[in-house]
Amino acid sequence: MKKCDCVLCKFENPKPSATAIIIKDQKLLVAIRAQEPFKGRWDFIGGYAQGNETPEECLKREIKEELGVNCTLNYLGVFTGTASYKEFGYRINNFAYLTTLEGNIKRDKKEILKLQWVPILKLKTIAFDSNKKILRFVKDKFVYDLKDVKKLVAQLDSSAKVNEQSLYKAILNGYVSKVYKKGKLVGMGWIFPRQTLLRRQAVVEDMIVDEKYRGQGLGEKILLDLIRWAKGERVEVIELTTNSKRVAANSLYKKVGFWLHETNHFLLSTD
């Protein structure tokens, strides 16, 4: 692959691109490319930034052009890689976003031969080296058995409804500790950081162990893992709330070092 030897290209500044990670029911929306490079190969939806576009503006434009819908974006990260134009190669910075589509898809047939929802773990390869890094990231972060998650949350709050996109956003905004038994998810807990005027704090939420597996120390294992993560994030204070009737949970929290903070806990619904 040739390199352009003009004065500007000698700096090897990477070109910005943006990529949409669209997940529904643990399946990724991928496209078969209609054009070179990688014609006929699976690819994520996305493209290069133009003019003064930010990566977010770029991706919203690409989604509108290729899928015919608007979208909302949540930043995942930037992934380095390479690409080419004709015989020239160059570096890219690929900005990836968890993407929620708004409306019915209308495929751009000039750009996309086919669209398909593919289970995350069954997608083995993807066009472009930066996309391969994104795919590894997605498999590491977002692979869950949604049925198991819903069953666990129902034991914590029978009225709660698990939203798949909210689960992924929670993962991005903090850390989820998971416990498995024979491949089945039997316990989980979520912690997320926040910066106040006084200190860096973290809040533990939605900690639950399947009722069939309680009394085996799994709750303590999850809680200690959340504390470990918080220390690594330089969190100064961890807080949580629990019902006073949950005797075992209250005992566990005191055992690992939590103390009861006397304060009124108010809630306000904005609906």
C-alpha cells in the first residue's frame, strides 16, 4: 500500500470516522457492503467525517443517509486502525457509539446490499481492522442472557421492567459485577461513580442473588468486587440504600464496613 509523500500527509494525521453499534435482543445490525473496499463483507453502519463535522454529526448523517432514520448516540470509545483509498493507505480514528434508531429503516441500496440482525457471539468477522477492535469490545461488554437478567431483577422488584438499552447504558456508566453457576447468571450488582462538590462518590444499585443460590456467600462476593472496582476508580465514598426489612442484606453491608448514615431519602418522579 502506497503512502502519499506530500508535506501534509507526511504528518500521518489520522482521519476521523464514526461507527454505529446497534443492538436489539442481543443481536447486532450489520450490513453487507455494496462497494469496495471489502465489497460483499459484513460491516457496521458508519463513515468518514466531512468538513467541520463532529463524529456525532457525522454518524447521525450516515445513519440518515444509509438507513433513512434519526438516532440517539451514546459514546463507546475511539478505536485506531487503517484504511485505504485506491492505492493509498492511511490511519483512522474510529469513534464508536451505541446507537438507538428512531423509526422504520429504509436501506440505501447503493451502499448496502443487505441488512441483517446477527447474534453478537455469532458475528465472527467484520470489515476494517478498527471495526474488529470494536467487535471485541462489544463482545466483552454487552453479552448477556437477557432472560436471566429479567428473572433476577424481578426478584428484586416484581414491578420493574428491564430495558435492554438501559442495561447497556448502565454498563457504560459504571461497572456490573456478575456471578455465574454452570453457565447461568445467578447474581449481579451495579455501581456507578459520580463527582460531587466535596468528593468522588459511587452508588451501588440493583444488587441481587437468585433466591435458589442465597446463603452461599455470592452476595458478599459481588459486593467485594464492586468495592474493588470503586477503589481502582479512586472513589472516596460508596453509598447504597436498602429496605430495613432485608435483614441478611443489612447484615452483609455492615460486615464489609458500611455504616448507617442517618438522613432522609427523598424521591421525585419527573413523569
